[in-house]
Amino acid sequence: MYEFDKTDIKIVNLLLEDGRMSASEISRRMRDISERAVRYRIDRMIDEGVIQISAVVNPESLGFTIKADVWLEVESDLILDVARKMASFENVTYVACGIGQNDISIQVVARDTAEIYHFVTEVVRKVQGVRKTTTSIVPIILKDVYQWRVPERIAKELFEGEVAASD
């Protein structure tokens, strides 16, 4: 398992501000680490699967202004098959399997509510194994997964652990 430290967290937070930020700019902003060390840490975090750096397309900029969360109740033997099928649709931006009332959760983007309705009733509900769907239009998203940051308490614990280790 990758061992994060406070320097890694600072690097990750700067990359979250701008994924194109250069190692030299990160080094300049942090003041206490060389460009070479920043580059090494970024490469190591990427290689170990701790972070990934990629472009994030805003669906609204392409006319997909309506988002909906759809929860699926699925026959137990077919949950992963249905989840994989959902992941194959171009207008599905998120797929997760859960434990509880719903077996699969997806997020769908569309140009209008009629498109959402058609997709759920004529496509999703007709996939073998889908028993029931529940749909909710999502008018506002305040925080998305790519905006998640390392919790402050974790950063503090790492910092306190480093201070204690250096004593």
C-alpha cells in the first residue's frame, strides 16, 4: 500500500487545482521540494495507481444539460452483467454496484428529460435481469468525484506522525 505523506497531499491538491501544472510550478509553490523530487513523486503515485491525471469533459458543454441518477433492482445472478452493460452506454457517466435496496446505481446525461425517459424505459428496463428502476433528475451537483480531496484530518494525522517520527 502506498504511504502518503504531507508532501504528497500538497502535490495532489495542487494538481487538483490544475492537472496541467508543471513540476517546476509545483516546486515553486511548495518552496521546500525540488522539481525533480516533485516529478518523481507524481510518477510514483501514477505508477502505483494512487492518482491519475486526465481531462474531465463537462457534459453540459456538449449540450447534455440534464443529469439523472437511476437506481436498478436486478436479479442477483445478473448484477455484474447488468452493471457492465450499463457501463457500455455512452450516455452513462457513472456505474456502481451496491449492497442494500438497490443493486446498481448509474448516472445518465441527456439533452432533455424526454431523452432520459426514453433511455430508462426503452433501454435500461429492457436489459435482461433488470426488475425495477427508480429515477431522479439531478438539477445541481455541488461536488463531483474528481473534486474530492484528502480529508484534512488524514493530512493532520500524517503531519503529526511525521513530526513524532522526527523527534
